[in-house]
Amino acid sequence: MRLEAAIKRAIPGAVVTGSVGRSQSFEVTVDGVLVYSKLQSGTFPDESTVVSKLMAKNPKTAQACQRPPPSYGGG
């Protein structure tokens, strides 16, 4: 699932789950918290919107994702 991959790129270690529910339902749960519901919104999620909302809820993760990778020297 593209949305799952986008969430995991933004929040490494996140546990993203999905389940089969009622017809026309599409819900996204990350670390046990419902972060998107098609039943509530009436539309499928936009990857960037869902990831942005997750990053806003977890500022520490957002900061870590924006930092450049550590340099190990070498040359």
C-alpha cells in the first residue's frame, strides 16, 4: 500500500494496520490510533495530507526526519 510506505518513510518504526470492514470503509491506524477514516470524510486519503497530520502530531519525529543523516567521516 502506497500510504503505508509513505507513513513508514516519515515515521520509521510506525506500526500501520488496516482491516476489512464495512463496504465503502477505508481506515488507517498508526500505532493503535485511528488517523484517517473514509467513513468520516467520504473520500480516500491523500498520502501527503495524512503524513503531514501525523508529523504535526509528533514534533519529535518531524524534527528527526528533517535532520541530515550523521556523517561518519571517511573521505
